[in-house]
Amino acid sequence: MSTDPYVWIAAILTLGVFSFLYRDNAFFAVCEHLVVGLSAGYMFVIYWKNVFFPELILPLVQNGMGEDAHLWVVVGICFLWSCKYLEKTRDMYRLALAFWLSVDLGLSIPTHMDAGVLAQIAGTICAPLNGTPVEIAGNTVLVIGTSLGLFYFFFSKEQKGAFKTAATAGTWILMIGFGASFSYVILSRIYLLIGRLLFLFRDWLGLLG
């Protein structure tokens, strides 16, 4: 059995999380609140050290009235968030919320379109139909499956005849894709479970070599 106190702490907390399999209890609640608190504290330190202090506080101290004067606008927006907790100025935080949502959407939509839509389209169109038999079969399934899946979402024409057959095949392609994604998530969780069990029986109890 391990004599490392950190291993013991990790093992006790792991057992506390596993105790939820029996029923909800205070031990699990303590572990849950501990994870949430530590995660929030860790993220606060990371953002303070890597973003807030070097990108806002330090430039304002050094060049707050010069080339970095525009950062005072960010400070004003930060104070608008605190208006939510005051009765008379509660609605002013909506300005900060609207600014944050507009900037976030403006930055994320082009990125997701490029990586999640345009890159997928280009990869499907440019899929090479040469190479080994396995590569040819895989690229052929990719092109045909993507095309059939798109038929399912084509609602401007009545689905009948060959079009209905293609849309039905597209439905099966989508279901297979969703099932594969779900099974991958389950498999990744099983890997996590195996890792925790190995930690308990090998690193903590020393029952496994």
C-alpha cells in the first residue's frame, strides 16, 4: 500500500466520487463542491496570470495615458458587469453582455465556419480516389455518405421516388454517425474508469504490478 499522502488524498476523493453509484450522499457532495471550487480557483489564477494582469493591468500602469489608453474602455465594460448587483443600475450590465456576445460571435462564427463547414466541404470534394484499396473504399464511403446525408436536409422538394430513397439512406448514414460518436464518448469514459481503477488497485493498494 502506498505511503504517499497525496496518493491517499486522491484515492479518498476518488472513492468519494464513486460513492454516488450507491446513492447521493454528503461525501460525494463534498467532493463535488471541492472540484467546482478548485476548478474556479484554478481558472481565476490562470486568467489573472496569463490574461488580466499582463494584457490589462500592466499596460495601463506603463502606458495608460499613451498608446494603451484604449484599454480604459475595457475597464469601463468590466465595471458595467458589476452594475448587475446594484438595484438602480441593474440594467446597465446588459450593455456589457451585448458587447461580449457580439464580439464573441463575431470571432467564433468565422472560425467555426472555416474549420467545421468549409474545411469539411473542401475535404469531401478533394477526397482522392486513389491509393490502397482501403483508402479508396474509405474515401468513396466518405463522399457517398456525405452526399446522402445532405439529401435528408433538402426540404424544398417533395421526397418521393429516387429522391426519397436517397433521403432514407441519408437518414441511416446520420444515425450511424451519431451512434459512432456516442460510442466513442462511452469508450473514452470507460478509459477514464479503467485509469481510476488502476490508480486505486495499483498505485494506492499495490495489488497490481
